Amino acid sequence: MDISLKQLEMFRAVVVAGSITKASRRMGLSQPSISQQLAKLEEMLGTPLLRRNRTGLISLTPAGEYWFRTGDSMLQQMENSVDEHRQRFIDNSVSLHIGVTPTLRGRFVAAAARIAREEPGFTKFDLFYGLSSAELVEKLRLHQLNCAIINVDALAEDRNSFVITDIFQDQLAWVVPSSVPAAEVRAALKPGPRGEPLPEPLGHFVDVYSNQQLRAQTEEWYRHHLPGSSPTFRAITYAAATDIVAAGLATAHCPMSMLPNLPDVDRVKLQFIPTEIVRNLVLVMPKHLLTLPSYANIYRRLVDFCRDEYREEMKFDAIRLVTSTG
């Protein structure tokens, strides 16, 4: 099919504007010209994309909804590619579009922004939070990100397109309110039947539902170690889960990579017991960018920071009960 980006651009403009009349004003094109190109697009696809009422307003058919999403992604990718071309070959500018999950917050974000800002030719630092590594990989595929920190398991089909460097193992900790006595925590984790009911916070845990792989491992951990605990609370991020734990309402799992970002006021309300659940985090950047000295330098400095500084800060000195609970 000889579908052009211009046709997709017109189609997107009509959908966004709500009518061909409004789209023609925004694009500076005549209404007949837009109508003719949309008719050709529908003819090539063999199905209507738009429904038009008597007032000229439009709505999407099921095929129109599909091609609006598809066309928007293609146009966004082309716009990003043109922008990257200008940076690489014309302006010699540096723009870092980095994606991370919400566990990498204040301390990490400040360091990454500083590293990008110190590079000659720097123009923009753009941070995107994805709820899962799979979401970040999809953004990399669409050229909406040019750097990301993700779980290496999410890269199964894309390894040939990127430079991938191990930065640290991210171990999950069992996070417990500090109001629960250490003896009660040890007794709860002791194998075998329990004669007394669990202390109130230990009878509940926070279900973090944004990461399906870690969610399944968390559920299995609770079934094995605390079968009497129920997923009473749900949260979309680990940061929100630790807020619930800090309030003394439940326990939760939390990646150790979030520990350097916890404010002191929350740390004193929490105790951390490392679990056997571990994910391997990697820094990823498209291979072609590493041929440019500025991007290669940013990549190297990010790796060094993660390995030499951030990884050490994940070894939280105030972790309690490690030796007593095993």
C-alpha cells in the first residue's frame, strides 16, 4: 500500500480537531484537499475510517481507532528521528531522554540530570517514569527515549539494537513498620505453625500491581513465609506501598534501589529485611548513539555513578534484623 506520512498526518489532524473544517485551518490546507487524501487513504485500506454527521463533526470507526493509534506512533517516531538527526548531524547538541521506574527518584534523578547538564552541547534533560520495564522498552523502540534503566529480562527481543551494561542487582526487601518489635518479626518468619495471631500490621500486605513479574514473586513469598497475611492494600508504585507501611498499616516488598531516595522521616518508621527476590538492572542506549562522543561520555558516567556510588548507597546501614531473621 502506498500510504504516505502526509495522509496519516492529515488523518490525525482531523481526528484531533474534530472536523475537516477545523483541521484545514490548523494545517493551512483546503478542505477539498484533505477530504481527497482521506478518501484515498480509506480506498487503499478498503474500509471507512471516519463517520461524518450532518454538521461535519466526525467519529472513528473501529478501523479508524486502530489507524489513529498506529499513525500517531509512526508520526511521533518520525518526528523524534528528525529531531535526533538535527541534534547529531546539524546542531551537535545533546538531549537526554531517559526512562526509569519510580523507585529511582530524587538522588538518582539529580545525579543523572547533573551528568547530562555538564556535557558540552547539552540542550535538554527529559525524564520519563514508566511503571514497568516493558513500558520503557516500548518507548525505546518508538525512539521516544534514548536511554533507560530496566530489568534485563524485558530486553529478550531487542538486544541487537542496544548497548546494554549491568549496573547492579536490585534485591527486594521486606519492609515492616518499626513499631513492630523485632521479636514479633522473628517469630512471624519462623517456619512451622503459629500458635498466636499475627500482630496487626503483619496480617496485611500491600499488593503492588504495576510490575507483574515481581508481583507474582511477592505473592509466592507471602504464601511461603506469611500465609496468614492478606493483600488488604493495593498500590501502583513501591513508593506508595512504603507510605502505607510507614503509617503502620501493613508490610510490603520494596526494591533496595529505592532506599537512597527515602527521606529520613520515613526511614525511622521502617525496618528492612532483604528477601531472596532479585532483579538485574541494566543501562540501555541505542547503539548508534554510542558512536557520538557526548552520548558515549554520558553513558559511561551514568554507569560509573550507578556502580560506584548509587549501588553502595543501596546498602542501607540501618537495615535491621538481617542476621536475626536470616
